[in-house]
Amino acid sequence: MSFVDLYSNSEHRTNLAHFAAIATLAAVDGSINAPELAIIDRFA
């Protein structure tokens, strides 16, 4: 496994964690409204 493979895997995990944090924040009030869904769809 090359160094580049290790870096891209770590970067992917970081991006996934950031997306999960955005989705969690959007759902914190119990429901995801249309503007929040638009942002989530943009990053998905």
C-alpha cells in the first residue's frame, strides 16, 4: 500500500465524518426542513 492510498483513505473518512456532523446538526431539532435538506443533498 502506498502513502497516497493511506492519505486518500484518511481524507475520505474525514469527509464522511464532516457530512455526518452536518446531517446530525440538521436533525437535532427533530426534523430536517427543506433548506437543511437542500444543503445535505448538495454535499451528498
